[in-house]
Amino acid sequence: MLTGFQNIGRIPELKKRIVQTLVLLAVYRIGTHIPTPGINTEALSAFFKAAKGTLLGLFDMFSGGAMSQLSVFALGIMPYISASIILQLLTVVIPTLERLSKEGEAGRRKITQYTRYGTVVLSTIQGFFISVGLEGMTGPGGEMVVLTPGWSFRIITVITLTAGTAFIMWLGEQITERGIGNGISLIIFAGIVAGIPNAIQNTIRLVSSGEMSLFVMLLLLVMMVTVVAFIIFMERGQRRIMVQYAKRVVGRRVYGGQNTHIPLKINTSGVIPPIFASSIIMFPATVANFVPVDWVQSVANALHPGAWLYSILYVAFIMFFCYFYTAIVFNPVDVADNMKKYGGFIPGIRPGRPTAEYIDKVLSRITLGGAIYVSLVCVLPTVMVQQFNVPFYFGGTALLIVIGVAMDTLGQIEAHMLSRHYEGFLKKGRIRGRR
């Protein structure tokens, strides 16, 4: 593995991409510490300390701690993800968007433009309700969170938060285009990883003060290692469908005749379902937390982690997005047509439509297993918070995102090295990302 890291420096293009990725992520982390004007940051931080274990705490984790300081990046990348979900769902329903999605690069650029507009709209709505809610919020000592309430504060806050989200969106696109890995996923990854040292320190403090026993901490450590191993095992799991290609004689040469396979991942969608599910739940719940109305607060309480409504919605959205995203990235009909075109067939299955139906049937079965696995891993934080009072960072959602994004990024780095005939990270086997 050390040889693999040394080989990175020998490839100028790869080295440049990694440096650009790290610089852009550093810019993001600097922005999380720039506060929005007119905020009493100490009173707000005290409020968020009391909100640990709630949905606000989970939102703060995804924003890399920016929400608890109400920095310029407080909304994080979630409005962009919400807008992407809405556009993808509308693509299935609206024929115009469906035609755009099939027009190649030009169509995708147009849909990306619509997604940006949607991000600005959602950020404006969310920023307005947050600014209104902050005006009536006080710290533990009764001090006001907002120093000068009024429309001037609301307008400045909405503009600041919306501009911050738009800038993060731009950073993510730049990382994807000029860096290495998926930019949006890496921004969420950076936010989670940045809070892990503080979470470890808090856990040690709980053990030192006697609030958490040493046995519970060791149990937590064993559970973390077990969950990490389980996630890696499942993320690399595949169902291989054997494919044979008939021999073809072209002139004096014989083509085909070899056996191969179609690798279907158990979790084809990777970390997308928990991110999308969290984004869908967080948007209305975050707005509800800052609206001082009794029935709205009741809705917000029902959507806190650990509440039965939150758990049901979270699992339902994860199951839905596992199937939805898999259907987007993998089309059994196209695979069956390509196999038929080049003389390939699955033993015992007729080419064409029967092959597509067989692949779809197998894919549906393994996607169900993958969706159940992702749901179980992501519900784990709720159990930990309720039983052991541990930070969200040690839960399944954070671990799944961190491990999934890390495997995906390392897989892309290794692909760059192998394409230039350099040894990868592992001498035996290869790192396989979620794609």
C-alpha cells in the first residue's frame, strides 16, 4: 500500500487532481468557520449542544458543524441534493425533462442548470424560516441569539445562506470536474470527518467523568469495527451472472467463444439512498424547528431521530431510493440488447426480452437485500444515541457515508494508476468503489 501512495507522486495529472481536491475541500472547511452577521455565536452553540441527538444535531453533522455556528455554509449541500432528487423524480413524470435526459451532454447540462435554480429557491425558503426562527431563540442564560432582529437581519441571512450553498455547489462541481472523486459526496465526507476528533474527545470525556463506563466504550469500539467490516464486505459483494459469447468467423479469424460475467453489486446505489433520505426528511424538519407554532413544533418533534415516524420515513425513503437510483444507473434492456448484438447469451435464457427480464428479476432481488442492509446500518445511530448516549459520528449513517465515499475515491485513484501501468494500493485484488 505504501508503494501505491508513492506511485501517486509519479503521475503528474493524478497528483494535480488530488492537490486541487484537497485545496477546494480546505476552502470549504474555512467557510464553515465564517459566521453570518448579527448572530450571538456563543448562545447559538449552547443551544445546539442541548440539541445533540436530535435532527438538528444530525443536520449539523452533515454541514460539518457549520449549522451550530450559523456560518455562511450553514445550509450545507442538502438543498442541492433535495433539488437533484426533485429533478430526477420529475424526469420520470414530465416528458420534456425525460427527452432532455436522453439528449446527451447538452440535455444533462440543461437539467443541471434547472437543478441550480431549484437549489437557490430551496435555500431561500429554508434560509428565511431559519432567520425568522432564530429571532425568537434564546440561549440557556436567556441571552438572545439574534443581536438585532428585524427584516434587515432576515434579508442578510437569506442572502448569506443562499450564496453559501451556491458556493458549496460550485465547489462540488469543480471537485468532480477538476479533482478526484464525486465532489458532493466528498464535501459531505469532509464535514463528517472533521467532527470525528471532537466526537472522540467527547467520548473520552464521558468515560473520564464516569457518565459512560469503560465497558460501554469498549463495546462501542467493537461495534464500530464490526460495522466497518460489515459495510466493506457488503459494499464489495456481487452477484455474478455468467455470460457466454458464441464464436464468430470473420475472414480467417475467429472471434468470441469466451465466458465472462455481469457483476451486479448488492448495493448498486452506494451511499446515495441515506443521503437522499436524510435530505428529504431534513428540509421540512429543519424549517419546522425554527417555526414557533405549537403544531409545527409537534411535527418537528415527531421527525427527531428515535421517533417512530422518523424511523419509518427514513427506512421507507432508503428502500425507495435504493430501487430508484438502481433503475437510473442500470438498464437491463440495454444490457440485454448489447449482449444480443455481440452474440452473448446467458446459459439457459433466450436472448432479447427474456434475458432483460431475467437480469431485472435478479437485480430486484439483490437490491432488496442491499436496501435492507443499508436500512439496518443507518438505523444503528438511533439505537446508539438512545441506549449509550454516544455522538452521531459513531453511527451507521456516518460510517456508511465515510467508508462508501473513501472506497469510491480510492477506487478512482487506483484506476488512474493502473491505466498508466503503476502498481495500485493492493498487490492482490483491487479496490472497488460503489461504481
